[in-house]
Amino acid sequence: MNKDEILMKSRQEYQKEDERETLITTQGFMYGAVGMAIIFFILVFIKLFLKEQRIDDILAMYAAFLFAHYVYKYRMDKVHKNIYPMLCWGICAILNLIVFIWKG
């Protein structure tokens, strides 16, 4: 094989997963998670302290986000330290959703 054939074969193998695109997507999700956390705390403050409303709905959404995060981490890494927070956030999301539906 010559240089061009090797280069073309290498491009075909790595065409599915470009490292730069993966990094940009990962960082984008990280910034999105930080933005969501900021908005979450602002909404909790407004609903809980200023308007005296229930916060079960946004707690369920935030817990579901963290649950999905730990499910993905566990599936990719197979590290057992991710099981405990995954289960805790999953239970928290389900319980908050139940309380939101039950209490209205």
C-alpha cells in the first residue's frame, strides 16, 4: 500500500468518530448542564422563597437529568461507583414525580 491508500483507509475508519466533534459535543453538553443548574437554582429560589410554591416538578426534572447522566456513565465506564448515585437520583426523580402528580 502506498501513502495515499493508507491515508484514505484511515479516514474511512475514523469517519464515524471525529475527536474534535466529540470534544465539542461533550463540552457543549457540559455547558448546557451548568446553565440548566443555574436556572434550576434560580427557579427554586423564586418558587420556594418568593412565591411559596411547590418545587417537586423542577426537582423531578433535575433529578431525571442526573439519573440519565449516571446511567450513561455506568454504561460507558462500567465503574460500580456510579451505581449508587444513579440509583439515588433515579429514586429521587420518581418520588418527586409521584409527589407532583399526587399533590398537584
